[in-house]
Amino acid sequence: MGALILNVLPYGLAAALAAPIVAVVTAVILAKSERPLLSAWTFTAGAAALDIAYAVGLLALANASGGFEGSSNAGAIVDLVLGAIFLALGIQAVFSHESPEKDASRRERVDRAASAGLKGMLITGVVAQVINIDAMAVFAGAIKETAEANLSSAESAIALLVALAVMLIPYYGPAIAYAFSPERAGSVLGEMSEWLLGHSRGLEIVVGVGFGAIFLAKGIATI
């Protein structure tokens, strides 16, 4: 099981880095909500619920069709597709241009996502994860590794939950920091949010090109 966990970790990390803006949403929730921790964890629960349903559905489909077992190249193809997606996102970011209007629109979307009441936080978490379709695509890589492993259902579930926990760090990481020290976390999370918003294009380039190269190399090596 240890080997499987090591195999799924890169996918969880890539999925987390594919959606850094989510950490900003959580930070704004913690700053504005009347019940900050409950709201932040409800937001996280919405994303986790969608990811679990997604994983169960893909694993069931793979088991029913023998998808990964029926073709030795199926796993490599998944990595190649993920690499192409990330590389395309990175190249797109290289040729994109920041503007005050785009920055204002991004901040407005974050504030709107964070302003839902507690009942709406669950749905907001689901919607946030749907919007971050690149993160969902990367998580499919972790599901692929789990489907390929000849392990018990319990061991596979544990490995997949580890990948999910890493993937969702942008959702619950700020909440953990806030729980330890609300006052100090407030200023730190504010600075973090400004940095992420101000460097979003650079992050997209680094993450896109970096993980694009990693997954493409992994896919080519296993064909």
C-alpha cells in the first residue's frame, strides 16, 4: 500500500496546485462569515463529496469495463492526456495578459463565492470543484493508479483518501491555520490571498509547464 500512496501523491499535489484560488475563497469565508470555521469546513465538505462520488463512479466504470486492466497502455494514455492539459494551461497563461479589469473580476468572483450562507456553502464547495475541472482531471490520475493496483478495497480506499486529503489542502488548509490562531491567521491569510491573486498568472505558468512536463515524461516512459 505504501507504494500506491507514493504513486498517488503527485496527482493529489498537482490537483491542489491547479486550484490555488480556492485558498483565497476559504480565507475570505473565514474573514467574513459569522461562523467562520463551520462555514469553511462545510465549503470543504461540498468539494469532498463531489470528489468521492467522482472517484466511486470512475472506479465502478473501470471495474465494469476492465478499462485499466484490459490495456497496458491505458494508464500511460491518462498521464499523457494530463500532461497535455497542464502544458496547454501553462502555455495559455504565458500568452495571457493581466489587467485591472481581470483582477477586479477575479476578486468579485471570490467575494461572491465566499458570501453564501451556511446552507449554501455545501453547494458552493461543489461548484468550486466543478469549476476547477483541471483539478478533477488530475484526480482521475490518482483514481487510475488505484484501479491498476492489485490491493484490497480497504487499502485502495486509504490510498485514494490520502490523495484526496492532499488535493483539498487549498480548501481546508486556511481553516486549520485559523483554528490555531484566529487573530494571527487573519493577517497572514490576507497577505496570502493578495499574493495568490497578484501572482496567479505566474503560478499558472509554473504549475502548467512543470506538471505538464512531469506527466508527459511519465506517460512516455510507461508506454
